[in-house]
Amino acid sequence: MKYLWIAGAVVVVVAVVLLLVQHRRASSLLVPTLTGSVGVFLLVAGWLFAVDTGTPKNEAIKTGGLAGGAVVALYALWLNDRRRRTDEERQKIESDRHGLDSARAEHDRSRVADERFARSVELLGHDAEQVRVGAMHALAGLARSRAEYTQTVLDVLCAYLRRPFDDERDDPGDEPGHRDRHEHRDERELEVRLTAQRLVADLLPRAGEEGAPHYNLDLTRAYLEYFDLSHRQVGDLVLRAARLRESNSFHHAVVHGGAWFTDARSRGRLYLHHVVFHGKAWFSRFTGEQAVDYSATRFLGPSKFAEAAFTGPVTFEGCEFAEPIDFELARFHAGLNLEPARPTVARTHGMHISLEHPNKLPDGWVVERREGGFGLVRS
């Protein structure tokens, strides 16, 4: 029994050799592990017999068995760790495959969206009005499903509204026969433009929506009729040289960027009350032929009404002006209510108001009578 450990050592050496060979071949390590377990058992038990001859056999066998079992346990732990790593690698591969599939699907959706966008834009030039209306609704649906298209779709709809449009009512010198021949065509085109206006408003976020994106509108030289941006928020609002007919509403809107109504002409009622202009509010050379309501509007940036002409009544009652107002050469032909919420500084060089209509001006402002029923305002 005292040489039993030698046999155990030999078996351990054989197990190590088998382990190296099997590992190099990438084969199962079960045989080397079992061989090593037997070798460790013989080595430990034999060593106890050789060193302490008084050791009970059962204790030596138990100790050797524990040592051999520890080898098997280590192998089991190694197998478990290897299985865990294999599972992690499999999960990573599955995750990468899922990401690749998602990217491929997103690419396909983007391609389909691009094709849908291009086709809808092409149909905006179709001769049939119903086809153009359908193309607009398709563009709006694309913007709702894919937010990155919203600004582009708004640009396209605004570009359509900037297309030349001859309103028969704007040219009273036309011959009746000519008007009759084109009236039906223009009315149908007007319905298309009204659809574009409604879709533009629908795509803009509500005024009270926190954290909403700020979309810009470029309506330079656009023809607008019953345009309604009330309770909406927008980035830049450009209506340079725009033609406004009938009733147009911007009340309770929030303009985060600049607003340019320069050279615009409103031939109907214009509602701009309770608007918040965070940036510039430029109404230079603006023409208002009917009532224009600015009441309770907040001008938080520079505001300019230089050379504006109002032939309808105008009210600025309860307005807030963060900076001095520019009324240079402005003319008010049908009455002016300029009672802001707080004292206001204004540049009034050449500003005229009608003395034949009721006017309300801030305290301290002086009106000097001039010919033609007008008065020159001095602030």
C-alpha cells in the first residue's frame, strides 16, 4: 500500500498527457478528467498510507475520494463556464442578426418611403384635381408615419401654395365671358389649395405641446384663403408678398423664430390676436384692407410696421411690446386702438391716423391735424 501513491502519480502524468492531446485536438476532456480523478485518488490515498501508516484505511480512502471528486467538480465547473460563454456568444450572434434584419427592414422602409414621396410629388403636377388632392394626402400620411419627412412635406405643400394662382375676383377688368370660361377651373384649383392649407396646419404641433419640433413655413408670394394656423406653433413664418383673401387666422399661435409679413396684402379679415412672436415680427409695407386684430399679442422681439397701410380698423389693445415699435410712415385709414398692456415706446415719424374714425392712443401721444381728415401722430 505504501507504493500506491507512485501508481497514482503515474496515472496523473498520463491524465495530463491525455489532457494536452485532447485539448490540442479540441476533443472531449472527459477521459483525461476521469483518469486524472483516479490518479489523484490513488496519489492522495497512497501518500497518506506512506507517510502515516497508522491512518485508518477508510479515512485515507475518503480523503482520496474527496480529492478525486474535486477534480471531477472542477471539470464540471469548467463545462458550465464554457456552456455559459457559448450561450452568450449565441445570444450576441442572434442580437447581431436581429440588428442586421432591423437595419435591412429600415432600409427597405426608407426606400419605399422615398419612392412614395417621389411618386406623390410627381402627381402634384397632374392635370386632374382629385389626383393632386390624393397626392397631398399621401404626402401628409408619409409625414405622420415618418417624422423625418415632416419638414420636407411642409416645404412641398408650401411650394404648391406659392404656385401662381389667378383669382378672378382680383381682376375686375376681365371680360364676363372670359371669367365664365375659367370660373369652374379656378374653383376646383382653389379646393386643391384649401386642402394643402388644411394639411399644413394639421402637420404643425399644437401650441401647448411641450418639446415639439419647430417647423418652418415659407409662403412667400403665396395665395391664401381661409388659412388657419390658430393654436399652432411654428419656427420661422415667412409670408413676404403673400396675398390673403377672405378670413385668415393666426390667433393663439406661437412663432418661435421670425415672422415676415413684408409687402403682404390682406383683402379680408386677419386675426392675429393672442399670438406670441418670439423673434422678429416684420409688417413693413403690409396692406390690410379689412379689420386686423392684434389684441393681446406678445411681441417679444423687434416689431416693425413701417410704411404699412390699413384701410380697415386695427386694434393693438392689450399687446405687449418688448422693444420699441416702428410705425414710421404707417397709415391707419379706419381707426386705431393702440392701448397696449404696458407703456410703449414707438417711432412714429410720418405716422398718420384717420380723424374721421375713433382712435385710442397711449397717454402722452399727440395728434396734429392734417388735410384730408388725417392726423400726424407724435409719441
